[in-house]
Amino acid sequence: MTDFSVLDLVPVREGGTVSDAFSAATRLAQTAEEVGCKRFWIAEHHAMQGIAGGATSVVLAHIGNATSTIRIGSGGIMLPNHTPFQIAEQFGTLDALFPGRVDLGLGRAPGAGPELQRALRKDLHRAAEMFPQDVAELMALMAGETAIHPTPGLGAKPEFWMLGSSLFGAQLAAKLGLPYAFASHFAPDHLDNALALYRRDFQPSAHCAKPHVMAAMNLFVAETEEEAEYLASSQLQAFVALRTGTPGKLPPPIRGYRESLPAQAQAMLAHIGQASATGTPQQAAEAVRGFIARTGADEIVFGGSMFDDEARCRSLRLAMSALGS
């Protein structure tokens, strides 16, 4: 049986505040718990005015307090931005606050220009090269296998995940015996090859006895296909803005937005949207089931920012109801 989860970027909407974004994320997490989702993940991004999840562990503490059963976690922590010791303390704290509910998804991509590197006081490209060693050190810190013991952190048992959008993450996840989450919702190119490599080379570990795959999809569901496409247009605009170097806050939806774009932009959105479920509940459920059949994923995590946060909650309810029928 496939599990379903939610990935939230904690979008800051045009005309809204960061506080509004946190309130919307809380309502979405509560909805996800209510409809039976397994996990609620927050993604780490920095210096982007439209995304409020930069202090990921702090946001997760808030989400954890607002929920009671759903797993909470990072999708993911970009480890090159931090030291393993810092993350051991942060997620050791979360594990102590919410025992048995915490996931620690780790990614390698620093995704930062010179300004952010200076702000973080890090050579992020060099740090990215050290990613495998840093993952091993982080695990060792929590297991008490290092000279210094983080408190909190020592003995913490978050569920470790490896994230990726290329073959590198698949190789490392297989070598370390970790569950693997692929970012197919925005980088679908290497999906099939990465999953095949991961399953072929997987080495069982204390963390995971057999390969376990999560794949990401964008989800936009409404009573009609036209309304779902309308709701999706906020994220489509955000994608275009990001790819053209003009990112900002999440804009309100526009009817007929996709058709208004030049052919090149439409092709870009079609390419990114390979892992999407947009339409009525029945259409979305068919798309999700088809994607599961293609990937053999054990879990699907749903992304997809909407300007109307209540519409996103309703979208999730409709999809989960259709998938359960």
C-alpha cells in the first residue's frame, strides 16, 4: 500500500506576511494529519522573499506542537549550509520534543550564490564536496561514536532520508542503506535511472532493510479541471519567475495563464510538470496511480503551492478521498 505525504515550501503570498505563511502551513499540516497523510515535510530555502522555511527546524517545532500524530521532517536540510553538530543538536531537540515522529531528510545542493555564501560564512561548493563525510559524521554524533556528544542529539533517533534529483543522491542512499526521496516535482529528468540505480545497489542497514522510495508530485485538485488549472497558475508563475531570474512572493492565480505564455515557456512548464496531478479528484487519482505504477514508489509526497491556502487544504482532502476510494 502506498503512503501519501505533504511537502510545503511555506510560501509567502503577495499581500501576505511571513506570519500568514506560518499560519497557512499549520492549517495544511493539520489537514494532512486529518486526512491520513504519513508525513509533513518543510523544505529549506534561504534569502527568497517568497519562501519562509529557512529556519527549518524552528518551523518544524511549531508544526509539531500544532499536530499530534503525523510525522514531521525536513525535505530537506541542505547539509552544506550547516555543520553536522548543529543539525545533530537541532534534530536531537525535535526528537526529544516529538519522539517517534521526526524525519531528517538531507540534501547536498547548496543552491546559493556568492552573497548567501558570505552570509553563511561558508564555502558552499567545498562543503558540498564533503557531503558524504558530513552525513556519516552526523549519524555518528547521534550514535555516540564521536569524541564530543551533542546534547540534545546523543541517542536521538530521527528517521534519516537521503534526498536527490540526480544519480549522486541515489548512489549515496544505496551505499548508506537509507530511504530515498526523489525531487521529481521540479527535476524529473533522472527519475527512472536514479530509482533503478538505488534499487540495484542498495545495501541493507540498521536504518532500512530494503530499498524504500518516495517520489514527489505537484498536486492541484478542484471540482473542475479548469478550476484546478487556475489554482495551479500561481505556482506556474513562480516557476517561470524563478527560471527567468525574477523570483518573488507567490502571486495570485490567473485564468488561462499557461496558454498566454510563449511556446518556450509552455514547454518548460510541461517538462517540469511531468510529475503532476492536476484536475478533478478522479483525474488526479488516475495521474497519481499511473505515476506509482511507473515508479513503484512506496510513498508519494505532494507539493504544489496555491495562493489560497484553504484551496490547497481542500485540494488535499479531495485527492486523498479519491485515492482512498
